[in-house]
Amino acid sequence: MPLFLSETFRDRISAAQEQPQPRALAGGWVCSGSPLVAEIMAGSGLDWLLVDMEHGPNTLDTVLAQLQAIGGSPAVPVVRVPVGDVVTIKQVLDLGAQNVLVPMVSSAAEAEAIVAAVRYPPRGRRGVGSALARSARWNRVDDYLTNADAYVSVFVQIETAAGVDAAAEIAAVDGVDGVFVGPSDLAASLGLIGQQTHPDVTAGVLRAFKAVRAAGKPVGVNAFDPAVAQSYLDAGASFVLVGADVALLARGSEALAARWIPTADDTQRAGY
């Protein structure tokens, strides 16, 4: 019996925006590398999960296990590759990732190269091995090679001052399904490392929002502070990361220590 793949993140965003009461998709970062933690996060009710290979201790094996763990839930998994490398993207797609996010994209040319890495020839450079790969469920998905573009969505991450300047051109690239803005690296790019909510950083995020939306593409952002997240939603974000597995564990365990150990160090910690 032919198999069918899940809807893409692109399609899930579009469906949410087309509802009588449109809403943004709320997601969580999965950085631990643990399939068990990914499964716990997947059962939370969040719309989507970002499996992170850039800053998390993830390998192809752990990404595969997490995709399998998330697969039984309504949450849409998005895999962030560590770099926009054609081989890495090919391997992650062959694992069965349908949604890929590529960090540190600062020009239309870089975005075009990423799209080419995702697409099969003659439109791109993706290596053909679907009969051997989970992506096509070992050729159990009818016409996977013909319809691969419909089964895969690609998002790029703007997180430098140059990327903000080029946001309109990046978003306009054919095959880029959406843009994710990273305030942390943007702050560093602006000489404001660790100051994600500095007015200059926020202004850069909003400028990128305006350019991406004008190109007709959805835009998202990382914002763990609820007030900041809401401000970006009000500014037109279609998807937002509102927490991370490791951050939830860190803050939750610190709260336990503060409650039960009076002498616990309450030093303010920097970060997300």
C-alpha cells in the first residue's frame, strides 16, 4: 500500500493563517539530543519542534531517533542543520526530515545555494538515493522523486546585520518557504552580544519582518520572554520559538533549588 508523508511546516503555517481566526504557530527548541525528551516535548501540545544540530549535541543518528519520536504526535519537526552544506542537507533530508532550517544566511546567493541543495536535478543538486532512504520510506511513497518539492520545506535564518539588509532579496528567492530571525546572533553582529532586546536589535528584527512579509513569505523569531514574544506576534510573526527543553530543565531545577535550599546562589544568569 502506498504511504503518504506528513504535511510540511510550510503547509502547517499556511493552514493556520487561513483559519477564520488566524494564529501563529508556537514551537519549542529540542537541544538535548535525547529522543525521550523530544517525545515529551512532542506531547506538550506545541505546534512545532526545532531539532537543533547547530548548537545541540546532535548527530545523524540522534536526529533520526528524534524524528521517529516526534512522528507519533501532531507536532511538526523542523531540523536545523549546522551549516548550509549540500552534503549535510542531503543526509538530513534522506533521514526523513521534511523541514529544514539553515542558519546564518546573509545574502540571496546563499539562499539560492540552499534551495539548490534541497532540490533534485535539474532544479538543484540534491543527490538521488530515495530507494535507500527513509525520506521516501524506501520507495514506498509513490512518485517521491517527482513530488519531492511538495514534501520538503526549506527555511533560512537571518541573524546578521548583512542579512537584515538583504532580507527582501533573501525572502524573494524561489524555493525559500520562510525566514526565521535570530535575535541572539543579530545582537552579536551589531556589537551588542547578549542584548537580544536592545532597541537596535529589536529594530533590526522588525525591519527583517517588514521585508519578508512584503515578499509574501512567513517570518518567525526566537523569543523566550513572553512579553517579547507577544510583541513579535503583534508585529506579524507567523511562527515563534517560545522555549527550549534544556532551558525549561535548567530554570525548573533552579526554581526547585531556590524553593528548598535557602542558601542557593540566586545570581542572575545570562542567556535565552
